[in-house]
Amino acid sequence: MTARSDPSLGDRIRACRICAERFAATPTRHKPRPIVWFQPGVRILVAGQAPGKRVYEDGRPFFDRSGDRLRDWMGIDPPTFYDTDRIGVLPTAFCWPGYDAKGADLPPPSICWETWHAQVLEEIGPVRLTLVIGGHAIRRHLGAKAPMTEVVQGWRAHAPAVFPLPHPSWRNNAWLRRNPWFETELLPDLKAAVSQALS
């Protein structure tokens, strides 16, 4: 008789329902659906904020317009991005937090980070490159107190192993227009770091 092995960390996260009551109380009244997309030994870690509604429905991280822009920033195609042997995704919260009464995204619940992230980072192990995406992730992963723009402007202090980035949401078009240095200075170095990490 074969002994049954304990559930993997990924399976335990997928089964997590600690936010069920919290999500049921939102205007969207949705159920938890943790999106797990990591394994030990990945070369690049994409440390984001939380899945959006489309990702919640599909089950793949960054499977939306934000993901299209992020892959463009990285200089890679979807098959490369979704190659789980090379790229892992670790959001600040694994579930879509839902919308508030005005239809805006709710913030990632801190209990998700507190419950899972140390375990996930230990299981993934050392990576060649980490992309820290959006204000919530920047505060969590980098411990940054400064505004997101200031942290991203100081990206050279973290590169080439870590790149703090704004969220690639199309809602940030105005930010990108106000900060042309992001495209002309940061993105070329980011693409070079991604290429080197994947090689």
C-alpha cells in the first residue's frame, strides 16, 4: 500500500478559502479562485499585485491587455511568458479581490501575503531576475515607503537583478506619457536583462 503524499504548496494555495467571506461581501460577490503559476527553479519571477477579472475567469496570469503590454516591455512572446520552467508569477494576492461599489479594483488582501508568500519564495528558490510590478508589490517586496514613481525612477539601484515597474494597465497611459524616460532608458535595460536571464 502506497502512502499518500501531502498536498503540494501549489495545491494548498489553490484550495485556500480564507477570503471567502471577504469576497462574498464585495459588490462582485465572487468566490476565491487562487491563480497559482510557479514552480522551483524558474529563472524569472514576475511579482505582481493581484489577478484581474479576466485572469480570474481564465486561470492564466496576465491573460489580458496588461499582460500584452508587460510581454512587450519584456520583449517576449506569450509561449515564452507561459513557459513555467522558466517564468513564474507571484502576485501579492493570488485571487482577484473584486470591485468596490464604484467599480474600481479593490486592493490585494494582506492576509494572502502574510499566509503564503514566505513559503512560496522559499519553494521557488533563487532566481536570476525579479520584476516587481505595481505599487502594492513594490511596497511588499522592496519595503519601499517612497511613491511608486520615485522607486521606478531609481530602478538602477536595483538592476540588473530586480526591476521595479509600474503596473502595465492601460489605465497608466497618462503616467507613461508623463515619464518618457521609462520607455527610452529603462525598457532597453529590462529587455536585455530578460534575454540574459532566459539564455
